[in-house]
Amino acid sequence: METKTFKGGIHPPERKEATEGKAIERIPVPKQVVIPINQHFGAPNQALVKVGDVVKRGQKIADAEGRMTVPVHASVAGTVKKIEPRTQSNNTDGPCIVIETAETDETDFMPALDAFSCTKEEAIARIRDAGIVGMGGAGFPVYVKLAPPPNKPIDVVIANGAECEPYLTIDEMTMIEEGAKVIEGLAIIMKTVGVKKGVLAIEENKKHAAESLEKLIPSAGRGLDISVVLLKTKYPQGGEKMLITAVTGKEVPSGGLPMDVGCIVQNIGSLKAISEAFSDGKPLIERGLTLTGKACKTPKNIIAPIGTVIGELPAEVAEIDLDALRKAIFGGPMMGTAVPHLNIPVQKNTSGVTMMDATEAEATEEGPCIRCGRCMRGCTCRLSPVLMNNAIEAGELEKAAKIGLLDCIECGSCSYVCPARIQLVQRFRVGKQLLRAQRAAAAPAPAKA
Ligand code: SF4
Ligand code: SF4
């Protein structure tokens, strides 16, 4: 099979061997969960419960009106003990609902729905009601992608099975163990949007997963045109823009979205969740993730309820050597977020937790820029990281935007290749937040009726 790719890219060490091929383990239900109210890219939610309320597993506990919102559901049955700010996986404090788990497991799922006989509107409403977001990135609500404007017809839906992030193996194992659900989720999107072509795009270092999916297509693919495409193993092959270029040859324009070139890209975990939202009426209340890094003595792939606090996992689930731990990252080392401690809950977009010891966590002391230009050569989006960094450092956020700040996919390749260890991607993440806040503050207030 021909392998496809994009131009450029880097080859950080894969470091997947600790969990590669390890069966996914469902962890015991934790004694309590801490569920962030806002786990999506969009307007903030409001809590629908109060302290003392008894909730069922799957019950909606936070939601909001508005196009870019998705609800959050209780991942265990129990009693709401607190609603208070806690540190979240993006390293900021945000409101969380703390639920103490009950001994009984009462559920409040939706009725099953046949995605292939219901209307498009019913299917989109189901995906929203199930609280499904992109489970590999910023938590973009999936249903929003399924209703593109009429002038943006979609030709292909791409399942993102690249998993190019070092250390992480949960997508690979999900494709191997839950392949039929992944294909079903892809077929549901294709049917809902009316798209004829579906592609399962997988890096060639996961040939086992690719072969296993290929065998399942005839039985799980609903007779649709679904195929497997192998991708070269390199970073950031799983970035939406790179994936689209590799699979279709098209380039998403600056400031544009996949729909601008007729594509929808969806994460593997999200496809499985979509399948379960229809077949079982189950909202997104649990997810698969990889626990890894040398400070984790029991590296593995697990399924955990959303809200499971990593630092509260019992030793039989995760034996963490806190003396050896030098750096904890929610996600992988390239695109993940370093966190100050492990008392942080699993969220809808937590694909892994990487716990590094001193041998893995490189010294991060920054030196001065030596103007070597490696960051520019290493940037797959053809941006000028050093110039964007200079503009952000000078407080000139609009200038950074002109140079391309909002086109940065935060892949971290520039930081990886920088010999001065300048924390470029970290600055770009903060710079984007500041720029958006600055623009929102400068926008005229809506006229009063
Ligand atoms: S500037 Fe952004 S897109 Fe380019 S390499 Fe750095 S993090 Fe990646
Ligand atoms: S790679 Fe680092 S040192 Fe080289 S130009 Fe870019 S920021 Fe400067």
C-alpha cells in the first residue's frame, strides 16, 4: 500500500514501547470524580445541579444555550459534594462538580437511536446531547462540524488515526480493540453529512491497526466507500492540516478550516463515542487514555470515567514514583500541557498523561536566540516562529497575528528543534489567548434593543 504524507515535519523519538500493544484496561470506579463544567471550545456552561443533589451516571449536569456549547454529564452515580474551582488539564482553574460515588450504579442514558434511519437534525442533536467533542485537541464540539454552510460541500470524512504524538498509544489500541465502533462512527458522520467517501488515515508504524480495520470494513462499513490510507510516520502527521494535505493533496488556506477544502477530520475516540451515543444512548462519560513515562511504574492504556483524578488512582492501577517524577504532562510531550501536580482530572480531551523522570525531562533553561533559523525550517505551517516570538515578547500581539500566530497549530516542532530551548509553543499558546481576549475587549458592545 502506498504511504502518503505532507512536506516537512520532524522525527522526535517515538517512545511508545512501554504501552504499545497493551490491552486497554477498564479501571475500577473511583470513590469520587471531579468533573470540569467546561470541557469544550465554546461559550461556558452553567451547572444544572447543586451541592447535595443525587445524580445518575449519564445525567446531564452542566449545559448552556448557544451554537458552540455541549453538555457535560455525570460519569458516576452519586452525590454532588462540591462545586468549586479546581486545576484543570490546561493548567488553569475552572469550575468543577465533585461527585462522591454511590454504591449503586443507576444510569440515565438516552434511548438508542438508529443513525441510519433518523433525520439529519435528529442525528446532529444526538451528537450534541451526548456531549461529544474532538477528543484529541481543544475539545471542538463535533456536531458543529456536521452542519457546514451550503457553500462548503464536504467530499471526504477522515478518521485521524495518525497518533503521531510520542508516548501515546490509546488510539492504536482503540482501533485494534474497538475497530467496528470506530468504523460505525465514521459511517454515521458520512450518512449524517451526506458524504460518499470515508478514509481511515493511519501512520505506517500502526500497520496492525490498519490491517485489523481493513478486515472490518466489509462488515461494519454499511456498504459505504471507506478505505484505509497509510501515512508516513513523522510529526505532526496527525495535525488536521497535515493530515488533509497527506490524504487529499489539498491545503487548508491560512485562517481556514477543513470544510474550506471539503473535509471533516475526526478523532478515533470521538468516532467510538459517536457509535455508542446511538447504539447505547451513552453520553461521553468515559474515555481511553495512556498512562506512561518512566515515573509511572505501571504504564498502560486505560478507560477511565471523565473526572478521574490521576493523583488519586490506587497503586494497583497506576504506581507513580513521585520521587522520580520531574515533569507531568497532560497529553504527550509535543502538544500536551505540563502541569504542576497530578491532582487533576481526566477530561474529554485527555489522550494520556506522561510522567517523566529526570532522564526524559530535558533541561528547559532558555538561552538567547542565536538566529539559526531552525524553527522556521522546522515549522510545517511555514510560519516564522522566531519573529512571532519577538512580537509577543514586545507585547505586539496584532503584529504576531499578522505574521501568522492564529495559523499556528501548536505542534511544538519549533520548540523541539530550537537549540536555545526557547519555549516558543508555550508563548504562542499564551499569545493566542491574550490576542483573543484583547480583540474581544476591543469589540463594540452589542446594541441594546
Ligand atoms: S510555529 Fe506553531 S505550527 Fe509552527 S512549528 Fe511552532 S508550534 Fe508548530
Ligand atoms: S530555533 Fe531558536 S535559536 Fe534558532 S532562530 Fe529559532 S528561536 Fe532562535
